[in-house]
Amino acid sequence: MFEYVKILDSEVPRDHFTRHGLHMNTVGKELMAQRITDHFRKPLLLRKKTHPIILKWRQDLTNSG
């Protein structure tokens, strides 16, 4: 829906979590870090270009009527 939001696949095997299953272990953290860096290493030409939202100054708003 939003161009600036990217949902990464966060599904990892059970053995990438600590024994109680609440936190990722070192291997799981490395896997997620790798997925994040892979996204940012994409060539810039493959990324969608977004245009900034330009807001008017308060003075311009009062002068425009």
C-alpha cells in the first residue's frame, strides 16, 4: 500500500530460536540481519523512486486566500 514500507519474510526455522522460543538465537539474528542488508544492497535502479511531499509555508497558505 505504501511505497516506503517493505515487509520482509520473517519466517525462520524453530532451531533459530532460544530454547524457550521467545527470542532468536545468534544464528536467527544473523539470518534476519542478512535479509535486511540484502534489501538495501539492491541496485538503486531497481528501487522505486519516490517524490518528496512539498508543503507550503504558513505565509503562503494565508496569502493564497
